[in-house]
Amino acid sequence: MFDVLYLDRTRREKVLASGLARDVACELARQEACSRDVGRMFLAGSERAPLGEMILIVETQRQVA
């Protein structure tokens, strides 16, 4: 499962959607990036977050009860 996030210029994150299948997350990210005129990318857990506005696709973090 994947989450789609919007990262603004001040590096604040806004969750646009969560728990999506990979293909659905990719399509939503594509649409959001186009409408906001920003880039998009997958972000692996070990990578540093990019600078600037961006739509990110990340693996959903599982909550442990």
C-alpha cells in the first residue's frame, strides 16, 4: 500500500491519500503533480526528502497496536 503526499516549499507534508494500490497512487500523483505544476517521485524510506514542492509516493507506514 502507498500514500500520496504533497511536500510544500517549507518541507511541510500534507497527506493527499493513504492506503492506495501502487497503480492508483501513481495515477493520483500524476494528476496532482499536473494540477499543481510540480514534480513527483517515489521516496524510499532511506532516502532524504527532496527540496522544493513535490508530490511524493511513499509506502504506507503500518501502525502497531
